[in-house]
Amino acid sequence: MNNDLKKIIIIFLLISGCFLFYKWFFNQPCLPPEKPERLTSKAVWFGSCDGGNWIELININLKENKYRFKIYRDYDGVLMMDANFKVVNCEDTDILNENNWKDLIVGYLNENIGIKESDCYLKIVKSYLDEVDKE
């Protein structure tokens, strides 16, 4: 084998190795942050590598389409929101229950809680932090 062909093979292998390392390194899953001690065992992490929130379901009132959640800051567990939410943009307002909510919501953003693979979301109707009714 001549030297030029060896150099081409080595360069190709180096570039391929760098590409594979890059793909592997940036596709690693993000582990949730360590749960702050002040949170209960019911608070669940919703987020990604760049942040998120701990969310706790407090209760469900299906008759009134109200779901009470507490939302906590990611790094220290300080309470950010304690509110009743209602399902909007949905035909079925009873899609969440105490067994499936962890699998169906995607997180908290702009005072809404998103619901996976759906146009539905949860909107604040009453905050218990400031006692202002937003309905």
C-alpha cells in the first residue's frame, strides 16, 4: 500500500472517529438535578439539560375541570406557583388522573402546563400565591 493511500485512510478514520464521538457525546441523556430536601416525594422533575421545574399534583376536581398543582424552582425547590389549572383546547377535560399525569404533562412554561402530543394544555384559573382569581 502506498503512503498516500495510508494517509487518506488514517484521515478518514480520524474524521469518522471524531464524528462518532461528537454524536455520542451530545446525545447523552440529561439526568434530573438532585431533588431539594424541602420537596415531598410527590414532586416530579419536568425539564431538560437547561432547566425545568419540580411539579406536584395536589388534587383533582373533575366536576369543575380543576387540577391543583404546585410548581417549584429547579435548583432549590422554592415554591413558584400554587394554583388551580383547567384543561383548555381539549374535548376531554378529564384526560389527566392521579395515575397518568406524570406521563402526560411536559412541563410548566408561561403559567401553562403542556400536555404531550396534544393541543391541550392546563391554564391557571386561580393562584393561591396571590389569591387573585384569573378565571
